[in-house]
Amino acid sequence: AYETVIGEMARGPDPAKPIFINLGFVFPHTPVMPTKEYRDRFAGKTYKVPAYSETEAERMPASLRDLRNDMDFSRMTDDEKQQAIRDYYAFCALGDHYIGEAINAFKAYSRKHKQDYVIVFLCGDHGWHLGEQGIEAKFGPWYQTAHDSIIIASSNKNLFPAGKVVRDWVEYVDVAPTFYDLAGVDASAHPGLDGISLIRTLQEGPQREYVIGEMNQVRGDRAYLRCKDFAFAMRVRPFWTKPGEGYEPGEKIRWGLDAPIEKVDVSLYDLRVDPLERINVADHEPYRKLAAFFRNKLGNIILGDGRVECDWTQENTFHVSNFAAGAHDRKLNIPANIIPEPQLPQMDF
């Protein structure tokens, strides 16, 4: 049986059939260990370290302050910071090399067998801070963690034009519906798929006014909502857990909406005047009504629009919370009277 399996593998895929390959590389990631060849390529390069002041941390809610203290970039010397940045970029370059080899091989296979191809390249589930917000890490609700790019290359340039850049909001949940779309499968027949095909975004334009996310690790459970002008985040639970821990079917599910706002650790950044997200204005008087709006919007989406809570220690034990069905409408509709003129508090940087 073993020889038969090896033989099947050696023959490779059937060129008469479509082929789907999911190829993942576990880098860049800690431990950051590029090869000597790639480390040497970046030796001696000097990078600008992002500006950071302890005043930023003073305005962060408690859980984000704890995150900053855990991942404190300032504990490094200037030389150590430069080496950390160089090594991260060297690791990225090493990854680019291997990805390039894989793509070239797949294109060659497709040409050889006269098959069209679509290649979707995406970078993990997060970005990485190299000093922004004072950390070298991920785990935050800020731009560096939440923002990534998706690159699509296709032999069909009418479907995916070469060089076309789209800056509309998309989410990773859009990737699976894209594959269904490409395969001619109706994604709407699969209700568990929350995303929107990237082909639709490409052809029709923006499909959402905001993006959302939730994280459980390290300083979670924390959710965020980002839109053109504002970035908001909040705690979801009164305790830190990983998915499936602290399972309480339906109990306390509304905590993020009902607890005193100071316990929910909200953060709000006005990207119109603070694109680097250095000044949390959630408790700044002109922004309090706006922060409350985002808390209600995001809390209803995350906690009440089909949220599934599973007890992973028991077979088929779960609870669906649906007290706010339809909240995730991808529309913001912020009342104009609660959007203040940009007016950041005085900060001593």
C-alpha cells in the first residue's frame, strides 16, 4: 500500500483535470531566522524607527497598555532595533524567493498543459509592527496588524487585468467565495461563507464600508472595526480566553455591550488627523458619542449576528447567539451629528 501511494504521488496531478494547490509558508514569523545569505544582503542597512512616545501608552486602554508592555520595542538598544528590522526584512526576502520559485513552477506546469491559471497571493492573517505603537509584534487592533495586501495573477487578463490596483475594503473571508466563483460554484448555496467574491469587488467596486476582525490570543478576546476615517476596538469578554475556553452557552454573551464602557477598554482613532494611530480619543469628550456608536455597531455584529460559541471539550456542543440578526450589513450610517470636527487632545510628544 505504501508503494502504491508513493507511485500515485510521483505521477503528479492529472493534467486533464483542474488543479487546486494551497501552498503556505510559515514566515515571516518568530523566531525570525533568515539564512546567512539573506541576512548578509541586509547587513549595514539603516532604517527609520517609527516615532513613539510613552504618552501614547498613557491614553491606551488597560489591555492595550499591557500588550505594549509585553512587546516593548524600547527595551532594545538602537543597534538591536536596527538588527531586528533588518532580520525581519531578510526573512521576508527569503520567503519571496521561495514563493517566486513555486509560482514559476506552477506557471510552467499550466503552460505545458495549456491550462489557464489563477494565483491568489495573500500574506498570513496579520501584519507586523516594527516599532509602531512601541511594539515589535502583532496582536493589536492597529493598522500594522490588521492591514495586508492580496495579489492576484491570472492568465486571463480580462478577468484580472495586469497592473490593476484596487484599494477597496476586503477581508480574508472573501478568498473562499472567490475560489467558488472561479470554479463556477454558487457560493450563496453555502451559508457558512460570510465573504464576497473578489471578482465582484473588482468588477463592481466597493462591497463594504468597514472591515471587522477579532483576536483571542495574548491580549484577546478583542474585536475591531476599521473604516475610512476611524479605527475602533473593544474587549468582547470580561476574561481572556482562546476559542472554546470559558464556554457558557448564551451567558454573559452581551458583556461587551452591557458592561460599563471603561471596563470594555475601547479605543478610537481619528484617522483623518491621526493616521498613525497615536492618540486614542475614545474618552475625549467630543468623541464619546461616536465611540458609543461604534461599540454598539461592532458589539452587535460580533456578539449577536450569528455568533457561534463552541465547547470544544464536548461533541457537537455549541450555542448560536442571534439577538442582533442582520447587524453585519456592511453599512455604517453614522449619524452626522455625532461625528466631531477633528479635535485631538493636547499631547506632549
